[in-house]
Amino acid sequence: MVYKIKEEDAVIQSEVKLSGTLTVPIGTEEVYPAVLIIPGSGGSDRDGNSPKFKMGIYKDLAEFLTGLGFVTLRYDKRGTHQSEGDAYTRGFRDLANDATAALHYLKRHPKVNENQTIILGHSEGAQLSPAVYAQEPSAGVILLCGGAMPMQEIINWQRQQGLDALNQLGGFKGWLIRTLNATEKARKTNAKFDEKILNSTKETMRVFGKKFPAKWLREFYQYDVFADLRQITCPVLVIAGHKDCQVPLAASEQVIPNVLGEAELHVIKDMTHILKCWPGNMDASNPLKIYKQLFEEPLPEEFRNCLSAWLGDHFTAKKIGNKQKVGK
């Protein structure tokens, strides 16, 4: 059965007020299982959109999941869009505390079965999810494009992907990059930047003349994700993209041996980091050029089927203790 849905505004009280959107199934059931969507990095809104980068992936996810019979909650991160706070001074712990407050809010909603809530994190949200679970356990965890690799290793991998792509360029531009040894110079610049961030206690810093959220990166670098992964005892679904050039597959693979709960990993063919499929080769030096061609694409069918099957297996009528049945 596919449920019709309705949207409600949500105001989440963390250290600051966060603005969000609930999607609620329209049905005869008194309560439903629920999913908290923790977004990735950057300044996109609760739907996954920014002025020049309209992905809409979190709205698409919410509507798909609610159609299966789940209440969902998505929100604007601290200091962005309709939420209070400062995006430049927030850190890892601020973001984790905000997501935990959102989970509290979701559990207390009158349409939600508080014992059947699921944490779903994408990209940066997948890194945050174990920290949220450690503060407020849930009945399930879904990690999309990441979840089990220190942030500094992920960023170093991203940098190397970009540098390798530049080194492989042909023509005059490629010749110039190799002649000037540009990639090696960039590697040294990155190392100095990381050292400067880690040795600082400032919330913000100036980098190339622009304000940079130093506290955010420093706390992510210092976070031990494996310590929190080892506290997860509920079922875990991990989904990676075959063509994700922003987070290595190992960040998803390493979840499985580190959680205590039943866990499974699925790699979706041709799926990129933004949960859309691309049939061609990825350009790691400029993935945004490809992403902009995928805005109108739907969430991949294989991805949707994977979510639906796992949710149906773990959150059936028998398991949630009422008469409903969802998304089998």
C-alpha cells in the first residue's frame, strides 16, 4: 500500500530553535514508525536545495518514506535558512546535539511510535548518526554514503581523487599542471592548512581571505566514529554509491564489522554521492558539473527498492505492535 502524505511545520528546540518539516502518512493507524533525516554538509536547506544547487534529495526521501507509512522529519541545520544560530561557529558536537534534539522531537510526536524511530544520515549526516545514537538510541540506523571513517581520512581521499584527476588531464592544461608540479604544491598546502586548523582553538579563521568554520572541521577531525559505532545494537542498513567520488566505499564497508547490531551493505550501481545515477565516468576534479545534470533525475529504483525491502523486513506490523504494515 502507498500512503498519501501531508506536511506539517516543526519547531525543534535545541540550544537554538531549528525549523523543520514533518511528513505524515494519511491513514487509519493511530501511530507510525518514523525516520529522522540528518543531512549532509554545506548550506542546503531541509529539502536538499540551495540557490544554485537544487538536488531536492531530502524532500524526495521524505516523500518516498512517508508513502511507505513512515513519519519523517527533516530540518534546516543550525545557522541556515529558517533555523537560528551561526553556521560559521557551529561544530560537530553542536550538529550532533541538534540532530539528537530533532530525534527527541520526533519521538514525542503524537503520530509516532517512539519505540520505532530510525536515524537516517547522508554524507556528513552518516558521520553524525553514530554520535546521535550514542546519546539517544533508535530502533534502526540507515547510513547513506559514509559512516565509518575518520573525517580527515575522507577529506584526504577526496583531495587525492581531485589531484589524480588533474594529473591525468591532457593537452596544454595537463602539461602545465605537471610542469609546475601543481599537485605536489597543493598537497603541501593542504597539509599546512590541516595543521593550522588542528593547532588552533578559534571557532572561525580566515582562509584565502574568506571566513572558514574552523571549529566544525577541527571537531570532525577529532571525532572517534568507531567508538560510537560500537555502541549501535539495532539493525543497520548501509547504502553506498558505485560512483561516489566524495566518500570512499571503505567508509561504508567498515560499518559492518564495527556495529553490534545486524548490519547489511548495498552498493547501488551508477549511484553518485547525491543519490542520483550517472551512466558515464565521474570527474573527481569537478563533480558539480555532473551533479547539475542530475537535478531532475529521481532517486534510483534500486536504491528505493533496497530501502523498502529493509524497512519492510524490520518494521512490519508484527514488529511495531499494531495493525499496520508498511512497504513490504
